[in-house]
Amino acid sequence: MNTSFDLLAETIRVLIGDDHRIVREGLKQILADAPDVQVVAEAQTGPDVLAQVRELGGSLGLDLVLLDIAMPGLDGLDVLQAIKREHPRLPVLMLSTYPEKQYAVRCIRLGACGYLNKSADPDDMLAAVRKAAGGAVFVSQATAEALAAAVGSAGAQGGPEALSHREYQVYRLLTQGRTVSEIGAQLGLAPNTVSTYRARVLEKTGTKNDVELALYAERHARAPKSA
């Protein structure tokens, strides 16, 4: 009986936050293969993630939050910041379909314990979960390269790296083809406020409209960073 208790005490309790059910089911299936990992909750919106974290007592009831960046109701980056404010000891591992060079550095700067692409190998995903839950920062090779590039370009702020947190959120949604109204609903901002952020984004990226911005984002995602 003591052995069972010890195993239970060592279990990594995970909350999955992703708005796609098929993704949540896939993650649960991967994690189910690990006897030391247990998914204790799941959520499909940003506010629901925060509500479940609070209900479970933060790090008292959870060991890790697996959080998608693109969450409805409240952006994943805002959810990350809220969790770190309320429960600074609770590790949050960010998930995304986007390349590491686009989001990994920003997520880690905001307090994430790592950034994991959803296409990652199941073994790598389990390794990331275990490392993050243990209090370390999970850094893949691609993330390490993105961090190195960010350090190398720190003295020459330009492009997306020069955008504030909120500007970057608006930038990301604009490049996905979202309208000002849709972005406002996603981020909880008034349309005129979104328009102000949009103007700042266009100015800082040197683009004139949303089409040019989308092309700029594509070039930035594909082109290697210069030292």
C-alpha cells in the first residue's frame, strides 16, 4: 500500500488547454502511455483554463499546464501571463503548430517553461513534460537556435522582435487573416483600440496594409536570422 501511495505522489498531474478536441485526445493518448503522467483536467478556452487552474489550486493540484497559444476567449499568451501572476510556481509548457522561431523566445520571456511544436515526436513530448514538471526549462534544438538568434539580434531591434506583447498578438492575428472586429473579440479589446495597435504594427514592420504584412510575416518566418 505504501508503494501505491508513493507512485501516486510522484504522478505528474497535467491540465491540457487546447480548443481542438482531436488535439486534446491525441495528447491524452500520448500521455496515457506514461505511467507517471496523468491528465486530470482539460479546457478548450482561455478563461476555462484559468478557471480550472484556480479550482485545482494551482501548483497544489497541478504539476504542469500544457497550453495552446491560439486559444479562444483569451489568447494563450495572456493566459500564460495570468497563470504566472497567480501561480508563479506552476510550470506552463506552450504548444503550437507554428515554428519555434516565431513564438518560442517570446513565450519563454513571458514565463513559459518551454515551447513544444504539436508535431513533436511522442517521446520528445513526454521528455518535455517530465522536464518541465520537474522545474527545468525544456529547450529543443529549434528553440535553442531561436534563443541564440534573439540574443544575437538584441542590439538591433526590428520587425516582430520590436513589437510589444499586445502588438505581437495583433500582428499574429492580422497575419492569420482576422478582421479588426474578430481580433477585438479574441483579445477583449475595442475595435478602435485594435486599429491603434494595427497602425503601430504596420509602422514598426514598415508595411502599408494587411497584405504586405502577411507577406512580411511569411518572409520573416522563412528567412534565417542575421547576426
